[in-house]
Amino acid sequence: MPLAERLLWAKLKNKQIKNYKFRRQHSIRKFIVDFYCPQTKLAIELDGDSHFVSAVAKVLDSRRQASLESLGIRVIRFTNREVYENMAGILENLEALLP
């Protein structure tokens, strides 16, 4: 796992956020999401630099997100930089999204 994923996983595992279970590298049809909460159908994706440099990557991410959302899955994205610089903000955002 890349460093940003390891850092966020350390905060998500063992039901640390509102007692919700998250899975990492979870398969949904032909996609693998970084983190997934099956109880709330919330997928979390962490985007590194490659997601912003390539126009092709942006299009693929958009299509992938639309496909997941068509299954009723909410997709939230954070950048690796946000993980490094604003973990508290990410956790607050997640707590607000979870019932």
C-alpha cells in the first residue's frame, strides 16, 4: 500500500469511525476501490499525482465513478496531499457523511 493509504487505513480500520467497518482494496464488479464501507455503500478513493497529470486518467476516473454511483455507491475522493496535510479534516468529513 502507498504511504497515504497506510496512513488513512490506520484511522479507518477496527471500526474507529462511528463504529463502521471499512474494507481496503475492495472489489466491486470490475473495479477495486481503496476503501469501502458496505453498511453505508461509501467508497473512498485516494488520488496521487498520476490522477491529475494525465487527461486519460481523469476521464477513466470519471467513468469509473459514474459506474460505481450507478450501483448506489457514494464515492468520495481525497488527494494524497490531503492525507498528509489535513488528516483531521478528512476524518471530520467522513464522520459528517456517516449516519
